[in-house]
Amino acid sequence: IINPYPKSWGSRFGAMSIRITKIECDKYSTKFTAQNHGLPRGARVRVTGIPEISESETLLTDDCKSNSFSLRRDVCVDVASIDDLSCIVTTKQPHQISDTHAGVKLRAFDSVTKLKLEETYSIESIIDSYSLRLQSYCRAQRKWIPAKLSCSLVDATLSSDHRQVMLSMGVRTVRGSASVVHQHYSEQTCMRKWQSTLRAAVSAEKLGKEKEPTEATALPDVFSLQVDSCGWEDCHGIFHRSAESPLRFELGRGLISIVYVESLKSWCMLAEVAPLYPL
């Protein structure tokens, strides 16, 4: 699977929007109902018509079912104060972190040592929408201990990737929409990433050897391809040949496709998504 890929390799999704008709939120998750949305996990979207979500914020889809999905966001907020005794970090804006399941990264400048600091901590508890109590795992003691923070830290930020978007609890009907945000790169940049990834896979013995170039005519003259077990469940299904190009097969709305890339001399699976979990 190739990601990212350049605009010249194509995507027909365009600015098409998906209608959101209902929101269901409980203590643990928020589900957005959108009939036949066709979005894979990791699709970048912007949402309109939901007052709690900024229309300029880019979010990531997750837990995608045929008629529903959840959303995740990358959080980065400025720190207002650090209490080294209670291990509480208070942010200038709402931190938008709704659970303690993932870690947070604290970046700051130490005014005493004159060094930049970057540390990852776990969340012991969420005090309120502006304050978090942090902790660290001590390998020697094999237990969680209060985070070692310093009040000499300045210009600090608190960040965390792929946090679940949580809205007010309950079920409500809405008239919202989600539209895909495309993120393309130059072909030169993508080629470098693809080639370095392929070399790394060969070195790690994930691939036997670098594959030989393939001619476009190697694929039979068919109108659809069925992909079964491929290591990622969102690319399972039937890919239909695109009306725009005989060398392109698309799954659903086209964010995942199989394309013959002339510059690579290969058939490639393209996925216009962000990885939500470590690869």
C-alpha cells in the first residue's frame, strides 16, 4: 500500500460531501451516522453543521461501519502552568482529551538548564477540561509513579495524536456533513519515500527481494478485482475499473484504489488515509 502519493496519480473523490444525520454519544464513544458513507479508517475530513466541531479542523475517521464512523483529532495546546508537586499540567485552551488510554507529549524549554525538553507521560486522571494529572512508569519499581515535572519549564506545549472526539452525551438528529481533505505530495517526494520503504522492508526480511518491473498489460482485461486478506481490512472488497482510466480500479468512493504507476513500473494499491496506529 502506498501512502502518501502524488496528485498526478489521481483520486476522483473530489470535494464530495457526506451527509451526517445522527450523533450518538455515551461515556466511551461518539458515533456519527452517515448512510453508505464509504470512508475507510484514517480518512481526513472536515465537518460542518456540528456546533461543537470547528469547520476548519481536520479530523480522522475511525471505527468505520457501513453507515457510521467515529472521529479522532490531533491535540496540541499551550501550557498555562505546571504544578510539580501535584503533577498537574494546566492548559491555556481546553485540551480536548477525553480519556486516559494514550500518552501525552510535553515539549518545553528549561529556563534553568537552558535545554529543550521533550518527554512522554501517561495520564493518571483528567481533572477538568483544562487540567491533567500526569504519571510515568518506573521500570525499576515496575509500577506507575507521579510524573517528575519542573516549574522551571517555559514555552511548553502538550500534544497527543489521534484522540477520540467526544461530544455531549445523548442521541440527537443533526444536519451535518463531512468532506474529504486531500493531502498530496510531489511525485519526487513520494518516490523517495516509496523506495526507502521498500529497501527497509527487504532489509527487515518482510519481502524476499525487490520486485521486477511489471508491464501494464500484465493485468487481465477485467472490469473488477476482488481483494481478500491483505493485512488491512479496509482494503478488502471489490475494486471496480474506473471509467476515467483502464489502469485504475477503485474501492467504494475511490480513496483506496489499485493503479498502474508508470514511473514505478508497478501495480500499486493507493490509500489516501493517515495511519491511526503504529505500523
